[in-house]
Amino acid sequence: MKKESLGSSSSGALRIAVIGVGGIGSTFAFQLVRSGHEVTAVARPGSTRLEQLEGEGGVVDTKNQRAELVVKNKLDEETPYDLVLVTLPAYQAEAVLPELARSAAKWIQFMFNTFNPELLRDAVGARRCSFGMPFVQGSLDANGRLTAKIGAGGQKTKMNDVRWVQLFNAAGLPAVFEPDMLLWLRCHVPMCIAFESVSVAGQRRGGGASWSEALTITRGLQEGFTLIQRMGYRLHPSGKALLHAAPAWAPASMLWFMSRISSFRELLGTGVNECRALVDLLVSAAQEVNPAVSVSRIEAMKPTER
């Protein structure tokens, strides 16, 4: 594959906007600034995060290291950004699609799990759109200071555009090319729901999900995989096919055990809204397939109100 020059200037720096500056977006912005790029952070109008970023003039980590940013409460549609990274949860992304579609951005990359990536691609234009799945851990304390874990356990962010894989690797954000990214994302949704749901259950119980909860979530996970197959897709990567075919006790044991790891619960136990929204997407799709799948098993994965 022919390599293209990434830089929009003689220095190689790019103009990048990051929409959604929570833990993950802040981690991306921090690393990209410190590797020499001009980054604009777009935070929700009136939000605490916007106030923090404006007050600090950028992202500051818990070691008091600083990455200076341009901070805005809305994407500047007239600026021809080289890259716009959208790191919002999927259920919040629809609100920014009109401005992304109107924008002069040269490229838009959606960086979150979604069951319907084609809808996002078609909204902004396939010729300037790609997808990725972040594999970094970023959290903000009460003052908006960032704690980031990058490359833990050898994890690498997945993307379906080689240019941005190169960009991320150069910025100290380990990344890898995934040619079937849209299929990867769709197949990961049941897994994402299972991880978040079992984490929420574990947080609620103060130490781990019950066996009954882990088994219920597993049955929904496997029914989600069945749904994907009945929509005409293969399960990708192959490990998901193995989870689908396994006796329920095997993935349930994995989920039960992982829910007892405090760092796992703390990382994913905050994703209640995302989890519930993803379940709703699966349920909606399940109502359209034939032969039918068990909607009740999928719905049972949805975290209950605290």
C-alpha cells in the first residue's frame, strides 16, 4: 500500500478536532498535542468538562503535565480539519451528525462501538469516513485531571485506515489496522454489553456479579451473536464464534471472574447509559430477523436502575 504524507504543513503537523473530551478523548488529545499536532477540543456547551478545559487551556494530567488545546463548545464547520475524531458514546453521536455532514473536515473518524456503522458513514460521506475502536484507559478526577493507561496488556486501538494507524503509533498510542472494522464493531456490541452489564452488576453488589447474573448476561451475549448471524453476517474475529458455540457456563465463568477484578468494574461499570442504548439497538434489530431470536434474552442484559 502506498504511504501518504500525513502532514498538512512543512512540519508534518495536522489540524485535528476531538469531539467528546472525556477520558478517552482527553487521552487522544493529550498525546496528539504532545507529538506536535494542532488539536481543538470540542466539549458540550455548558458542561463541567468545557469549563475545566477552558480554565486550564487544555488537558492536564495528574502529574501536572499539560497539553495546550484550542477549546470550543461546537465544531467549527468552516475549518478544513485534516481529521475529526469523534469519541462520544454511540447514543450521543447522532446529535453531531448534521454539523459533521456540513463541515469542511477532510476526514472524520468515529471512535466508539456501534451496531450500525453504515448509518454514520452514509451521514457524513463514505469518501471521508473511517472507524476505530479505542483500546486505551482514560479517567478524569473531580478537577478534570487525566489519568491514562496506554498499551496496558499489549492492547492496541483498532482502525480501518492505515494513515491514522501511523498517526496514532507516532503519537504513542499503539494502534493496529483492522480491515473488517465495520464487521468487527457490529460483532463487538454484544461483547461490550456483556462487559458493561456484568461490571454494573458487580459494582452494585460491591465485589462481583452473582453467578445467576453472569449466566443471564451470557445467554443474552450468545443470543446477540445469533442475531448477527441471522442478519447475514459472520462472527468476527473467530474468538467470538467460539464464545457463541461454547456451553453457557464457560463464558459465564469468564464474566463472573472478570466482575471480581476491581479495575475492570471501575473501568466499565460507568457505562450504564451506553449499555442500555446498545441493548435497545439489538432489540430493534431482533424484531426484524427471521427466524426469530429471543428478544427477552437480549433485553435481560440491560442493567437495571440502581
